Amino acid sequence: MEIQQLRAFLSVAQTKNFTKSAELMYISQSTVTMRIKALEQALGKQLFERDNRQVLLTTSGKELLEYAKRIIELVDEGSRKVGMEESFENLLVVGGLHSLWDYLMFPIMKDFQSKHPRTALRFITGHSWDIVQQILDGIIDIGVVLIPPTHSEVEVLPFKKEEIRLVANVDNDFTEEIDLANLSKLPYIHMDWGPSYRSWFEENAGKQIFSLMVDHASLYVQYLRSGHFLGLLPSAIADTFIQRGELVSLPFSSKTKPPIIQSYIIYPKRKFESIKRLLEHMQQA
């Protein structure tokens, strides 16, 4: 099994087309076909079902897919680190949720690199389980998640605690305390801020579909700033725009007390020495 065979396999699995994969990899279609056949022979398994209309993964192909992704990621990450050794003292890969990057992690990382310019940083975004898996695979050196893993090889440290704020544009028309049970009747935009938040929200506002739902913090804030909408934000994000005078906090009531959103720093225990300086900076931020 060779890395170029795995790259060809992964490309075909993603495009479902040998010709398209050849174009993306800048090689001939016959080379892609040859690499796939060689990989199938090495494994003794058929990886794709082919006909004139489509290319589909077999059961064996589906089983190989995640391993192939992880192998290629590890090889690419190793190549990047080796290639940067002469220019930098260290290369750290930092992972975090989309919702945490813009307003929580970005200023922390920017400040760290200004103080440690000889440390190269690579940022990765994803869901909590993506970050954990790449921590275990050795790709990510340190990450921030909302759902802490329970794994003997991963260190978990509490990071930031954030309150929930109901906010709206400064020119909003809301004059009375808002009952979360009535959100469906208001121009409310919904975003899920994690397991504890989700349970609390459904208990107080119901499990329902709203007219506008997003899953990216920047887009969520953009809507809140641009019109007569209201939404619920963690304090780290809300306070930034409240201090700028772009959003205001609104009083609200709920049957149960809003949860504190807890984020966690996670890292492989074996990498403590290499991430120690960044860890200390994050904890002091």
C-alpha cells in the first residue's frame, strides 16, 4: 500500500469520477486506474463498484475511507513540520470550533504569535468530535472544544465560562422583557451553542423550527447587526459588540436558569512540553 495509491483512492471516493480525479491530481486517467487496481490487489478487496454511469464505494471501500483520510493527513502534517524546521523553532497545530474562533480564540492566538514570532501556527476548524479525533491522530497539538473527551491519552482542562445573553441591534423595537416561550412569534434567529445550551433552550422555548437558523457565529452576528432580529449569544461574543455599541442586551425570562457555556482545552499528554508555552498563554488570557 503506497501513499499515492491512497491519494488516488480518496480522490475517486470524493469525486465519484476517475476522469475528474485525474484532472484534480494532474495525472492521466490510466494512472488513477492503475493506482486503484494496485491498491485493490494489495488489499485483496474491491474498493469501487463501477458502471457506465457512476462509481460507488464497496463495503470494503467505505471501511478504508476514514483510515485513508487519517493516513494522508498524518503524512501531510509530518511533511509540513519537517519542511518548516529551518525557518521556525516550532510548528503548532491548533484546533477549535467555528463558533469559538472569531471572538474567543482569534485574539488569543494573534497575541501569542506577536510575542512568539518563531512559533508557526496552523489553525483547523471543525466539530468537537473532529478536533478530538485529530488530537488522537497526532494532527492537532492543542484544541478547544465544548464537549470534553474521556480518553486516557488526552488531557482536558476547563477553559472559559460564558453566560448567555439575549441581544439585538441597537435600533431594535423591543421594549419589554422577552419570554423565551414566545420566541416563535418574534424575529428570532437560532443557533445551537452546544449540548447544555440545547437542552436548556428546548426546555424553555420548545423543540421547533425557526424561520432562520445558522451554524456559523460570524453569520449569526452579521444578521443580528444588520436588522431587527434578536438572538442568544455567549457573553464572549455578545460583550464584544455591546462594548462597540452595535448590539444591546435585552432582558428575558425563562422557566429554568440559563446554563454556563463551558469550553475546554484539550491536548495529547505526550505533547505537553511542545505546547506548554501556548497553553500557559491561553490560560492567562
